Amino acid sequence: MPESLGAPSQRVLRIGPDRVTVTDTEVVIEAKHEMPEWEVRSSRPPAIYFEDKKFLLIGKDKAEAPYGIRYTLQPWPEGKASNPNNFHTYDAATVAERGSSHRSELWGQLAWSLLLPFYPFLGLLWARTQERLGRLGFIPRSLTGISIFTSFGLFLAQGVMAAVMINASIRSGKLMIGGVIRAMTDQSHLQLGQLAISAGIIDAVLLAGFLADAVFRYAHYLGDDQWTGGFLEWLVPKSLRRK
């Protein structure tokens, strides 16, 4: 419930984090955050309803801390036409909804900032995940396009590392076949429980996978200007991917 303070001729209300000063001639709202759709307009302005009364927005200025913006409303002039399709209500529910939207926007900006360093790799995620990232401001089509070049770059990195390993084998006389995975471990096999898998085989699979992914996804990307897809997603029928 708004809390009323001050003399009868001037009331000061607390509505959420906002301070509202009500006099006989105007209403001044010192808002914590901006009301996105509230704009001062001279032609067919929107009506603002407060305490069941109709007001006209005549001023929008920067407010002193701890508030963010200051709105000035005056009683709606007689005979002035309003836009019947554009009106706003200011009350506790409106302020609460604005606060929720602001918090969601802040969390979205934080998530966007944390994910931005991984931008070249986000398109390796499958289409449904890319669509969810679109809510944070990422464009799925762009993510897919960048990640195709990321796949090709990883293929080149695997190829270069394989060449380095072969050259090292020739010089040392010790056979070392593989790529990035083999170079990152001193063991020729990776132990997964009781299963031992050759690091060279894993590198070979990755080498072939990155090349195939870059080629096939690029073909899909050029053939359909709306297509998006992640790493090896083209292997799975669309009907199964959407389940």
C-alpha cells in the first residue's frame, strides 16, 4: 500500500522504490527506473491514469539520486484529444512489473557479457540452444556462420598438430601419431574406466569430424538463408532434433 505523508495540499507517496508528489495542479513521479513507453508528445499524446484520474505527461527529466528519472504530470486538459490506442496506468502493480523487467534485463546483460568471450563456439551448440541464446541478444544465424569457420579452424589446428607430431616422430625415432589430444597427454591411450582408447584415434575422429562439419554445415548455410545448426547437427533428422 502506498504510504501517505505531508500536508493535505501536498501528498508524498511511496510506491515501490518511487516517490510521488501529488499537488492540486500536478503529479511529480521520481522513478527509480525509466518507464520505457512514457514519452512527451504534442500530437495525440497517451493518457496516464493515476488514482483513477487522467493525466498528461508534460515533462521527463533526469532526477536526483537515488532516483533515475523525473516525470511531471498535469490533469488532462478539457477538449484535448488523446490516442485511444495508447494509454498507461501508474500504480503499484505497474511499478512491480517494471522492476521485474529491469531485473530480467540486468541478468540478461550479465549472461550476455559472460558468454561473449565464447562467441565463436556458441554456434557449435545445436539450433534449439542457439534460439534460446537469441533471448539474450545473440543472433542464431550469425552464431552458426561464425562457428562454421570455427570448425574449419579446429580442423586446421588438428592438421597442424598432426604434422608436428609426425615431424617429431621422425626426429626422435619414437612413433607419435595424433593431434591436439595426443599432444596434451603423455599417454598414447586415454583410460575411460576399464576402456582404453587410443589418443591418435580420437584425434583422427576429431580431424574428420571438424572437416565434415565445416563442409556440410557451410552447404546448408548457403542453401537456406534461415538455416541454423550446431556441430554435427546435420547428421540427425530435423524431426528427431525437435523432440
